[in-house]
Amino acid sequence: MFIHDAVFDGPAMVHGGGDIILRSLEFKHQVSTAALLVMNLPVVSSLGVTDCTFSSCHFGILQQGNEGEKLQWGRITRSSFTDLNGDAIELNVVNGHYQNGGMLIENIQINNINHKNAQPNWGIGIGIAGKGPYSLDQKDSDFASDIIVRNVYATKTRQCIHFEVSRNFIVENVEVYPDSNVSLNAGLTFSGLAFYGCRDFQVKGVKGEPVGNGKRIVYVAWGTNNGIYTAPCRNFVLSDITTQDGTVEVATSSTNDVSNEFSLTNITANIVRHRGSGSKMTFSWIRCQKFDAIGNYKFGEGEGGGVYNRQAYIEATINAVQEMKGGQQPNSAFSRLECDRLYTSDCNIDVVQSTSVTGARGYILGNIDHSYFLSGDAFPQGFEFSENDVLYKKSGGMFVVTQAGALMSGGDTVKAAEIGQDYLICAGSRNWASTNTKSAKTRIMIPGGGRGGETLIATITRAPYPVSGAYRIYITPALFAPISEGTIISPASPVKYVDVSADVLDLNTYQENASL
């Protein structure tokens, strides 16, 4: 059905099923819940809305997707929403929809979404939700997915763009001016963009400024059930965000079994506030007045603090994070950055690898662009270095790695282990936590543990920690064959290095010594 060039002054429209195309329509003064309502579809359907205007009504477009057939695809483009009491576009419980063409929301103008009563959560610009309740291991089928929101301009709206229980979506090239002066009693969190319990998404290209008392421009948050923090957002990218007075705020986490790879890249903001650790974290090209970050954060230090704590492998890249204080000395730090590998360069904040338990993250190394700073003068054990890495001793001088690999003392024995076991237990009295350390991502050889009893090359996935008085490390892959008591493990690639004394001052002299 194709409906075009008409005015709906008062009457609302209900999608009755099938393929509907709406073009150049004006909706105004609707007293129903929504000017355009999509729900209880009798057959698989589609929806196209182009060049339409919505004004002086409650919701503009509302889809309730929990009953009836699915909307296989949708397009809402080149349309405006003004002076509304509900949401401009609300796609609610739309998990399972848009699986044959996706949902595209593009070239949208939103102005003055102001809920003046007290209906909970009314007053959002664009809101999209899957099916709750939240869960860390939530099924894919519960998530709204395959959605693109692009080229949106939103003003005088308390929360401009909102996603919850959603995955595989993109938000790009949006300009938002969230306003704390509207929708005062709806219980909405103030933010330009807000994400709750989502995963596998990208936000690329955001600019705007907060209006009124609020500050958040981008807010990545936990999904909660009855006030209990349950599902952090994970596996996401935030990039190309610009705000002079606004805040970019992220609270996230991961567990040993649930990974979380995320990145914050090319962000200019007044404050960047981050809480939580992922399995792989990247912070790159960030410029702000205040960088406020805690990795392993506790209860009371931010939403979801202390709920989950990943002990498995964590990799962090912190590059070109700069506090711009107008001549004042930067004094911030990335606190409790508990990780196994840290790569950092070009920062004017303190970025230091840390651990709350000795040995739990292997050998702790200060690292700037593959230059490592040791706490002593001995070459670190159990950490796999790259060729040309430079390790600076505490008392002067340095080690230069000439062959990539790790150093492990001979005679490092483990207890007997069964086929399929994914951990090894120290068999002797060696202290794997401090002296004979073992860092995650280091590759080791396990004689007899491979297929047919061959040597297995495995990667440490969790650094040593004590269990019943004996140190344990986790590995991947697991053992393909049982191993006997006293099996000696060793580095898969033994490191080679040169020891350059403190009185070698220039590179030419170093090269001469290194060749000996």
C-alpha cells in the first residue's frame, strides 16, 4: 500500500499488515498514544516512512513488537518530529524483527520532545529495545538487531538516542543537544546517547553539547533488573566524538568466561569517565580536561562496581590520551589498570600496569612503546617479549631483546594432569607469583601433552594464583594427552638478549657490544 501527500489532523494511523509505504504525510494533533502505530501484525510486513512530519502529538512512530508477526524491514528517512509528548520514534520489544533488510533510521530532525506528565520513560528522541530481563549470557534472539541510526539532529530532548538489549547496530553522524529542562518527571537519565545492556555495536561520529544541568553526551551503562546490576555493555566501539562541555561516560565489565573487547578512539570532551575492564581495551587519541578512569573498580566507585572481576587475560592499549588543562599540569591516572599486557605511548597521564594480588598478572612492567621499565636489575621471567624490545634496569643500563621469546629457569616442574585439563599446577616449591613468574599470553612447551604424546605448545591464559597452597596457571589449548608428575615446562621460544651496561652511552657503542 502506498499513501502519499496527505494530512492527518487528529486521526491516527495503524499499520494493518503487509507492505506499507508512506511519503510526504503530515501528522498532527493526534490524541492517541501514537500518530503511527505498528503492533499485532497479522502477516509478515514492512514499513517505509519518507518525507513525513509529526507534530503536537504523543508518540510519533511507535512499534510494539512483542506480539503478532514480524516487521521484516523498515525505513524511516527524511522526516521531522516536533513538539511531542512521548517519543519521536520508539521501537519496543523488536527482537526478531528486521531480519530481511534491517531497519534504517536516517536524516531525522527532532525538536522539543517534552513529556509534561509523569509517564515513566516518555520523552526519548529515538528509542530501541529488545526483550528483557537483562542477563550476562542473554540469548541472541532476545536482542533487537540489524539497525542503523544515521544523520540525526536532536534538540530540546532529555535523552536523544536510546538502545537497550540491542546488538549488531550502528549509530553514526549524529548531532545531539540533550536538554535537562524538558521531560522533568519521566525518570529519564540525561544523555545525548544512552546504551544499556547492549553488545556488538559501533558509535561513529557524534557531536553536540549538553543544555541545562546535565553533562552526559554519550553514556554506556549496565542493564539492571530491579535495581541489580546484571549486564554491562560489551564489544563496542566509540569513535569520533566531539563535545566541548560534555562528558563521555562508560561503565562496563567482563568475566573469565565472557569476553569484552571495546575501544574509545578519537574523542574530544570535557570529561572522559571510564569504569571497568574488558578482555581487550583500547583508549586512543583522547583529548579532555579530565580523564577519570578505574580498571578494577569496586562497589561505590561507579555503577556495577565489584559485580564482576576478570582474572583471565586482559590486554590494554593506552595511546595518546592527553589532558588539556590550559597550562596546568595534568595530574590524572588510569587507576587499578589490572592487565597482563599493557601497550602505551604519548600520554600525559599516569598509565601503570597494576595487580591487586602479587603474581596474578605475571611480571608487572612499565611500558611505553615497547620500552619497559623494570623494578629491579634482573631480566623478567615468564614474560614473552618481542624482538628489539628494550628493558631499562632500575639502577641503569638495559637489556635489548635480539630474539623474541621468554625466559624461564630450568627445572620448572608441574604436577600430573589428565587429558582435557586446561590448567597446570606447580609441582615444586618455586614461587610462581614473584620469582618464577608466568605471564598470560606467554607460550610454553609441555612435553607429552600434545596429540599422540607429542610436545604441546600452549598459551598461558591466566597468570599464577594459589589454589590449596599450590600455584596454578590456565592454558589453551587443553592437554591432548595426560602428563606425568614432574613434567618440566619451558618457553616455546627462549628469549635472547644483550645486557648493555649503564656506562654505554651511545648507540654506536651499543651496536658494537651487541655484535660481540
